[in-house]
Amino acid sequence: MRRLRAAAAVAALTALTATACGGGTATGGGSNDSPKTLTYWASNQGPNIEADKKILTPRLEKFEKQTGIKVKLEVIPWSDLLNRILTATTSGQGPDVLNIGNTWSSSLQASGALLPWDAKRFGQIGGKDRFVSAALGSTGARGKDPAAVPLYSLAYALYYNKKMFKDAGIERPPATWEQLVADGKKLSKGGTWALGAEGSNLVNNIHQVHVLGKQHGAVKFVKFMTSDAEQTGLNKAYGSIPPVKAAQSDPAFARPETAVLRDTLAESAAPLPQVPHESQFETTVGTAVKELFADAAEGRPVTTGSVKSALTKAQQQMPKG
């Protein structure tokens, strides 16, 4: 019996190593160990870049008042962020602190460009135990020190139409793969299909595959952004779930629409596997799944054999090692 699991979706905060960034700007009497300015590349979490600036700027001003360190903010669309990071790691002209997507953690970690978050550094921000395990598990390759710290979290959950289930004589949502298949057959009739998924989105497909298959002043800044108070405020603003456990006690995350994701993240979500060549993996496997979804939508048969064949072909396109 294969039980259904959810995937944790995480935006993480990290720092580039000194060889891959400016190491802070030592202006106004500061030094590179105690800089007066940090550059922060934030991912576009809100509806647009201006909305992100509106949310983040007051918090960065608060950080400056507390530490004397000014943060230069640049909000970068997700579509551009990875290429900007890769360019920065080779040119040495990058930010001090940046956001990354959870599926990028292992591949960027392998480049040696990200600051390792060892026990000492985690101790400076309160320790690993503050974070939800599913979120922390998405921050680097297994067996290595994390390459990032969770900042915003969500979980992929199964939403279902209670009326449709009742009309089909189904008493509760499926908890296993076998139940999902059986319920899907009961619900798929008269032009209505049981399962809806964003099949053309390659990034989303990587998460679906997992679900269905199973330094400088930078440390001060990460400590500030992952503090209980900032985690509560930031995740409220973005409609995400705090990966910091204590911040989840805020009533905002107890509303029905957020409580279900909070509980899924804590109880049943699992971190996505950390793939060294993530960019190629996302393209090859995401495209394979997109084509399988297209076959299903057009009424073409999708079988165990065709799924295995498509994923094997995708695997063969991946770099060796």
C-alpha cells in the first residue's frame, strides 16, 4: 500500500561565500567582517515586484536600526533569478544574501558558491530545532550541512469537492495511491475528470512527480529575517506558512485556508529530493510529465509502461554522475 505524501515548497535564504560575492560593503568606517551595507536579492513572492518592495522595505529599515547595517534590496522575478545567481557565482559580482528555490539547493551547493550552514552558524540564529523538518530538508544534499535557511514555506495538498465525493458515494478523501485510483474512476464521468493539475508548468510537475511517486553581516540578516516576529509578519503578508515553528502559533495561520497547509507541512509533507543537476532535471522530467498529462487530456492511454518509458527517456538525458 503506497500512502500519499505532500511535497514541501520552500523559498530559502542564504549567503554566497566570500569568493563568490562582494563580502559586504565596508563603507562609513566598517570592515568586511562588520559591514555597513549588504546587498540582498529577494525572490518575487508577491503579485509584483513593487508589492514585494512595499512588504520588505519596512523590515529592512527595522534591521538597519537594530544593527546599523543598511540593506540594498533588489527583487528579482523567479524566471530570472537562477540565471542571475549562476552568473554571480562565476563572475564574483553577486549579492551578500539571496533567496533561492528549494529545488535549486543541491545544485547551487555543489558549485561551492553558497555559505554552508553548519552547527555553529545555525547556533547563531537559534538552532535547527526552530524549523519545520520538511522545510529544512529542502536546503541541500543529504549528509551535508544545509546550504540555506527556510524563509517561506507552503505544502502541496490534495483539495477535494465534498459534494462530488458525496454524490459518488465516497465517504472520505483518498489516503493511499490505490484509493486515489479507485475514487478517480468513480468521479470521472460525463465529461468530468477526477484530478486537476497544472500539467503545462514544468516546475509544478517536479513537485507533482514527488507527490505522486513519493558570514559577513549576512548571518545577522538571516537571524533577523528568520526571527519569530519577522517570520510571522512576512508569511502573513505573502500568504505562506512560516518554516519557523514558533511563528506558526499566530492566529493568522489558524484560519481554515492556512491551517490545512500548516498541518500538512508539519505532519505529512516531505522535502523534494535534492538533485545536483536540478535545472536539467526540471526540464527533462517536467517535460515528460507535461506530455503524459497531454496524453491523458486527449484521451490517449496512459499506462504504467508509458509512464516508465517516458521517465526512463528523461533520465537518459540527464548528465552522468
